[in-house]
Amino acid sequence: MKLKAHEVDGWVKGLRADKAPALVLVYGPDRGGVHETAKALRHAYLGDAYDPLQYVALDEGALAGQPGLLADEAAALPMFGEHKLVHISGGDAAVQAAVKFFLATLDAGATMSGAAMVIVETDNLRPTAPLRKAAEGHKAAMALPCYALEARDIGRLIRQYLEQENYRIEAQAMDLLTARLATDRGVIQRELERLVLYKGVRAAKAEPGMVTGDDVEAALGDQAQGDFDRLIDSVALGRLDEADRAMARLEAAGTNAAGALAMARLHFQTLHLALGQMERGTAQTKALGAFRPPLHFRRKPLVEQQMRLWSSSKCARALEILNAAEKACRGSAGGLAQAQAGNALLRIARAAQR
């Protein structure tokens, strides 16, 4: 079965675990949209507090030469929880063979009864591509396309996101922001997160805040991004003095401590994802594709150097420090929050060289 692109969001929001298809293919040229849709499917199917054993991630390398592995994983129910999700990244011949085998087991009489769902997340596919034909033609599968957004769709997403954060936006700021943003949902999400972090977290019961054109320029301008990048790369490379100077520049520009920590967290989350892919056999050049938007050519060597200094387990510890510091900063006064943020980033910078 298949949906049109404009029907995807509504279908995902209405997904019920006990009525879910056995396999969902998410594909399209909008890489960020594909990733965000797959993530929304995971939360809709498993909920927010699922047991780790309910989720299995597989990539092309894991399925090579093992077409039955996907079917085996889907059939093996977890010890805890009612449902299980198997998440596949990629669409090469090994994935095609595994999907074909899995759907054949369903045709042969295997029933999942909503107890297991498979998500296949991949790039754009032609109508004749084997994965699309398999998902669109099988009664127990669903194909979800993700295409680049148009300007009116970008405006709608901006308003929805800001309203959730208790903000409104001026018409001039909306025009400026729509023109600045790309059409990739993942990039849009990250840019809006940066904008809200710059403005500060707003209580749901407070009077709605207003986003102005000056806010957009200050939060998303090249200079602001450059200062964030310098801070993050200095910390991840263990360059303490450079990290101190970058933090001081952001402080002078009025960036709050929680904002700096959140940007560092987003970077280490992506670094953690890329390193995990490399540890499972993915080439570094391909793993770097996890960074969205794509890394600037001047920054790419710095991130490659970080990948030699860090491991996925080491990144996980850094994320624990950042999450704890963010939580502490929310309830602290400005000066104390800056000190807590600086201490957390200093600890991570020292860990980089160990």
C-alpha cells in the first residue's frame, strides 16, 4: 500500500500499534524528512518509555548474506513490552533480499498480530525500485514518500513549532526565516531549535513570546553559527583555551548557557550516531552523512579528527554530562548557569584527549 506525500503526517499521527502494518518503507529525497518520519513512527508505535530490548537497529552490512535475519528479528518478541520494532537503514541489495524474505514469510502464514513492525529508512526510490514495488504491492506493508517542502509548508511548520514552544512570529520575521531555511525537514527542525534556544525556553502558561526579524538574524546568522561551531569543535577536540574564548564570545552576544549546552548536545548526539555506524562497519565517509545539514568543507576535517578521539561509549558519557548540566541550568540564575555550563564543557574537553 502507499500514501501521497501530503497524507504521511496524518497517517503517522493516527498510527495504533495493534493496527500497524508489518513493514513501513520511508523514502524520498528529503533526507531530514525521512529521518524525522521514521523517528515519529518509532514513538507512535513504541511510545516514549519503551524498553531498549523492544528496539533493534540493523544496517545494510548486518543483513549482507543473511536475508533471513530480518524475519528472525521480527519474530523474536522482547522479554518486556508488548511490541517490537526493527529499524533498517539503507536500501541496497541485501536490504531488498531481506525485505523480500520477510514479506514471503508473511505470505506463507506467519502472523505478527501487531506485535512487531519493521521500518526501512532509505533514500529516494524510483517507482520501479524493488523496495517500492514490494511495499506498495503488499497488503501488510506501507510506503511513505518524503519530498522537499514548498514555501507554504515551511511556513506552516514554523508556526506549529513556535506555537508548541509558546512563541509567535512577526510577519517580517516569518518572511526572513522562510527565505533562510532549506526545504529539508531535518535542517528546518535544527534551525528552529537554535532559534528557540536563542530566545530561551518559555513556560506554557506564560504570555506567548514574540520572534522578531532581529531574533532570526542574531540566532541564525553566519556569525552566530560560526561561534557555536567553534565552541563545539574546541570542546570535542579537547582545546581548552579555544573553548573558553568561544564561550566568552557567545556570552557577550547574549547567548544563554542552556542554549550553548543544547547545541553541544545536538552535536554529540550526531557524533554518537556516526561513531556507532562506523563501529558496525560503515565507512567514515558514509557515516559523516549523519550530520545535517552537511558539514562545511572547512569543518569536515575537524569532525573527522573528533571521530578519531571519540567512541560511541565515550560520547554516551559526554551526553550524560550535558543532559545533567542542561537540567541544572534551567533552575539557576544567569551567573550560576554560565558557571555550570562552563564546568560541563570543560569536563568534556578534558575527556577528549584521554
